[in-house]
Amino acid sequence: MKIILAQPRGFCAGVDRAIDIVKEALKIYGPPVYVRHEIVHNKRVVEDLKEKGAVFVEEISEIPNDAVTVFSAHGVSRKVEDDAKLRKLPVLDATCPLVLKVHNQGIKYAKKGYEIILIGHEGHPEVEGTQGRIPGGVHLVSTKEDVRKLKVKDEDKLAYVTQTTLGVDDTKDVIKELENRFPNIIGPGVEDICYATTNRQEAVRDLAKHVDLLLVVGSQNSSNSKRLEEIGREIKIPSYLIDGPADINKKWLKKVKTVGITAGASAPEAVVMEVVNELKKIEKSNVKVMDGIKEKVEFKLPSGIRYKKDKKELIA
């Protein structure tokens, strides 16, 4: 059996940065460090950080006074930030810089008097954070049908922004529908789809041409991982989203000569290798990595992590 690994796959710069912030905070300040929401959408990452002393909570009210607090990579609403300030909690913000860019675009449009439309999935933490950042509120749409049902105050004063982890093709269709219905709408096109999301989706399309089965390593609550599985299914390749090797069903491998493996932007490479090794146990296999984009993006850590270790206070 052949195993082909997508390139690129797995961790993106925003996820790397968020995980590093929690790890470094634990080293510098000592456990426990409190993280508002899952730092990234991956069970293995969350469990590993729990073992090191991270405590994950859903609400600021669950965090003790004076406890070092980390906001997740998905971003938070203005209210969550204000609640933390009111409590005078020392905060490290692990919001992905690309998510912050969307926040800032939405705020800029709102300040100029535009009614804002957000393309995204209801209930996703990134969407909730963005909704809670833009003054005056936003209209949330996920599909072309949502666009058709939309009621706005002024069709000539509209702007849109997008969730960073959406499917590129689906988002293009929604944007086209918005532009057809509201010819004067302004927005960034698909630029706000994160570079890592776009690269991984393109890599899966290439990979699917060469395989009989696609395995996507990632958690069920990860939007970008689910989208990779959906792309495989759209191309008519049997595709499965798995947390790790324990999820592999040997029945999937019957009559399969080539298995493709990719990983969502929040899935660790170590889990990808565990999946590879499990497949090798089931059947003797050769492994190769596809040619593809080698990502070199890096994001700086916040100032509260970068200062000298012996000065135990946050400067963020």
C-alpha cells in the first residue's frame, strides 16, 4: 500500500503561536494558567496542555482573581475582554493575527457607517468573537439562501467580512450572491480566508487525484478540518475525519492501494505520524510526501511572554 502525505498539512503559524503562548506562560508564571475556551480545536493539544497545568474554562467568571488568563486563537468579543479588565486579570491574548485583521476590517467599515455582513458559521467561537467586536452588530450568513433572505437598512451602504477558516469555493459563491443582490457592497474578496486554510484545501484537491482513500487528521469541532473531509467527498473519494489512529476502521482499507493523509491547521504532526505507523501495522506501506507549498509564516509572541523570565509580571 502507498501512503501519500499532503503538503502543507497540520499546524499553521496562528496555532503554533497560541500553543506556544500557553506553554511559555506555564513555564514563566507556573500552573495553573487559565485558558478561555479551547486554545485551538484539537483534543490532543488540549489534553497535553491540561497535563502541563492549563485549565480550560468557557466564561471569565470561572477564573480566580489574579490568575494568568489566555484568550484562545479564535478571538473573543469586546465584552469578554472588558470583563477580564474589570476583574483586573493578567491577560495574554493568543488571538490569531489573521482573525484580528478581520476584527479591524469590520470595525473600520462600521465606523464609516456601513452595515456589516459576516460570512461564517453560527456558534463558531471565531464568529462569536467577531460579532462581539463590530459596533452596531452584524448580519450572519452562511449560504446563498441566507443572502437571499437578508433584510438590510440601506442596500447601498453594505460591507462584508469573512470567518478565516471557511471553504474557499463556498465563500466565493456566497460573495458572488452578495455582489449580485447588492451591487455596491464592499469587502475584501476571499483574502480573509486564512492562507493556511487555503493552502491545505488546495493540497487536498491535488492529493485526491492520486489516492483511493483520504484520511483527515483533526477534531470534529474544527471547521477547517471538516472542510478538508468535505472536499474529499466532493471529489468522490471515500474520506474520513479522524482524531487519531484509534479511529481507523480496517474495513475502509479493503481494495485500497493508495491512502492520502492530511491534517487540519490545529492537528499535531505527531498524530499524523501515529496514523501512518498504524497503517503500516495493518499493511506494509511506502510513504511519500507530495510536492507543495512550504509555509514560512511566523507570528511574534505577545510582550508578556517575551520579557525576561525573572520578572514575574505581565507587561502585555
